[in-house]
Amino acid sequence: MELSKLIDSYIEHGFGSMNKNDFEVFIFSYLVKEHAVYKDKSNFELSILLRIPESKVKRLRYESDLKYTSKDDNNDGLKNRLNKVLSKANLKFKDKQQIQFVIEDVYLRSYLDDYLKKKGYFSDTSFNREIVIINLDTLSYLMENILDKEVANVLETATKQMGRKLKFRELLEKITSDGSSTLIDLSINGILLLIKSNLW
């Protein structure tokens, strides 16, 4: 969004109708969604760039998501965010059924927690609120339901590659059973790459 359009959007709310916090959230939303310098930055990186505490970045990001994300953008955005955090997953080999990844995004973390709780699943964030630990059953459920179309494409590719049908939970277990590395890309693209490269 160009600055002139941003100003027009502000005026539509009624000039002077926003308080200081509303205006900050409004500007922050523009920066992290539209401005190349601020997009895809971590909370810490944004705190340095904006010269504000990291705690304020987290709050602004959360309020921005609540106020300025449409339902359609929300669905696509959540899929992209989930894939991004899964691309840097850690396998916990003391219990191979567990996957660990970092979610700085309070909105995404709250959404996933709520989504899982409604179906009787849960994630463990007791060590650190930003470090999420889930088992393979929970990860499978999460991906099959939030990334449903993408998972269907993965299973179709795996079926062609292996010559037999697999359930997604079974596929995840095959991919994570190696143990040669604790870091693994469990995003949709990462899983497809592993399948096509025969690395699992």
C-alpha cells in the first residue's frame, strides 16, 4: 500500500478518531505487511529497527492481526505461517514421537492452541511459551486439517513415489525415523522435497 493510500485509509476511520495505540497498530500493520524492510523480520529484529522493546513488538503484532486481517487473508496467512515454523522443526530423539519448533507469533500460537484444545489435543509450552512441543499424532492432525489440500498433494506424490498408499501419520513417521539430524524441514515443500529426493 502506498503512503497516500495509507493516509486515505486513516482518514476513512475519521480524522483524529484513533488514539495513540490505535495509530501505532495501524502503522505497524502496514510496515510488517507492506514494507520490504520490515517484512519477515523476527520480533527481536523489529525491536531493533523500530527501537522499541520486544514485548511491545509482540503486542503490536498481535493487535495488528486482530484488527487488520480479513478472514480470507487469515486462512492463507495462517497456512503460510504454519509452514514457516515447520520448516525449522527439531526432532526430539529422546522420544522420537515429539517435534519441537519455535513460534514467536502470539496470534498463530493462540490460534493453534485453541484449534487443538477443541479436539482434545494439546501442545507443551511449559519450558518456554515460544517453544512448542507436540507429538506426531498431534502434528498429523494439525497439518491434515489446516493444510488439508496441501497434505492431499503430498500423499498423492508419496503414493506415486512408493507405489502404495500411505496415511499422513505414517508418512511423518517414516520421514522422522532416521535420526541422523535433529533439524528437519516439515513444511509442505520440505516434505515434498524429501519424498522426491528419496532421502527418507
